[in-house]
Amino acid sequence: MSVTMVFLIGFILIATLGVQSSAIMELVVTVLSLLGLLLFYFLAAPHFEVSNFVTTPALTDGWWGVFGAVTFAMWFYFAIEGAAMSAEEMENPRKDIPKAYITALLTLGVTSLITLVLAGGIGDYKEIASVDFPLPKALSFAYGDGNIWVTTMAWVGLIGLTASMIGCVLGYSRQCYAMARTGYLPEFLAKLNPRFKTPHYALIVPGVIAVFVALSGLTAVVITISVFSALFMYILATLSLFILRKNEPDMPRPYKVAYPITPIISLVSVLFITACVVAFNLAIVKWVLLVYGIAILYYFLFGRKRLRPYEEEFDLD
């Protein structure tokens, strides 16, 4: 836990210095993570066996197992939408955000598929699936426990988690800042550091909450709550697209989609994933309802009285 706190506090300080410092750090650890994956592919490929990956029957737990796997599969792409949180700090968000999303999705799609296949084809997938460090465990089947390559892969996994943490820090700060500026959260969270022009309170306050969560041992519960939150956001965002298309048909739209096919596929997919997550996390649903209940209560008691008009928020005439 102490290591978690040190890393978290360090990343908050880096993010306070400006988005450029966070972006550079994120880029460095992401490149290192990708190099680590390439190393894993190089080490794992010679030991891949089709018989390990292809089971009999193909669906060992039936379709119910497939539905359960969906709740984990989404983690390959979870929170990728955080790239849009820094839209106001980009020189040309209309071009930069689509480039970032497309590049990121292609990278994730290719690397996740190769990683999944190679890791599942080295040894007993049941043993690999039972641990929180699947890549080192997979290599241990081929090279043995304690091998230097197994240890190296453990460090690669740590670097990957570091990249994820940096992205989370940057994402939550911009989200809190935007919601505070609009009026949904307390106004002080929208204050900028006079020197670095970063939302320092929006970085510190959620960071303190994250430290307490880490110390409480409820990290798994909070992560699952965040999954529900993301799925609800995806649903609302897709529904908002349909509403805007109807109510604002002439609105400038720099991002092109195959309307309505793409949003329909998106909505159906996210509803399916939500059903799977609910079915396999019924014990945590009560905590999700509690968090949303508190948020709704805050909105009706305070938030709705402080909402700012769109024109005022962005200084539009």
C-alpha cells in the first residue's frame, strides 16, 4: 500500500506541473510497456502449442462462461475515452482526438489479441487465469519459476500499471474540473493553479480519496463501481447522440459516423456488456446504487442550484 501511495502522490505532483509533463511520462511508460509486450511475444512464441489454447469442448463453461468473460474482456479497452478529457489542452482537438482514438484502438486490438493467444497457448490456462500476474505465470511454464525472463515480465507488468495510473490521474482531474466548472461539483474544484494553470484541487481531492480506498482494501469494489459508471456513461453518451441528431440536425459535426448504424451497434453492445457485468457482480450492485444514490442526492440538494448556462461556462456571446 505504501508503494501505491508513493506512486499516486508522485503522479499527482507531475500532473500539477502541466499536461505536457504528464503526457511525456505517459508516453515513456507506454512505449516501455509495448516494448515489454514485444519481448513477451518473442519469448512465448517458440513455446506456443495449439493444444493448450484450443480446448475440448471449445466452450469449457458453455455460453455462461462466455458471458462471464465479457466482463473481463472490456478491460482491454476500458477508459480509453479518457483521451478526450484533455481536449481543451490540445492544439487541434478536431484532428488530434480522432487520431489518438484510432491509433490507440488499433494498438489495443492487435496487442490484446496476440497477448491473449500466446499467454493461453503456453501452459495450463486455468492456472494462468487464477493469478493476477498472467504473463509472468505463462512464461514460468516455459522457463521455470524464478527465471530472469519471468522476473523481467513482472516488472513489465508494473510499468503497464504505472501507465494506467498516470492516465487515471489525468482523466479524473479533468473530469472533476469540467463538472465543477459546470456546477455539478463544488466550485473550488474548478480553480486553476496560478503558476501552472492546472486544476490542482481536482487533482488533490480525488487523489486523497484514492489513497483512503487503497488503504481500506476495497479497491476491487471501487474498480467494479467504476466499470458500472463507465457503462452507464457509454449508454447515456449514445442516447445523447440520437437526441442531438434529432434536436440539432444542423450542428457542426467534425466527427463522422455511419449514422445510425454505428451508434445502434454501440448501444446494443454496451447493453449486452452491462447485462453481463450485472449478472456476475450482483453482490456489488448495492454499492453501485449507494454511490449513485449519494450523487443524485447531492445533485438535488446542491448541484442543480449551481448549474451554469453553456454560454456562460465557455464565455460565448
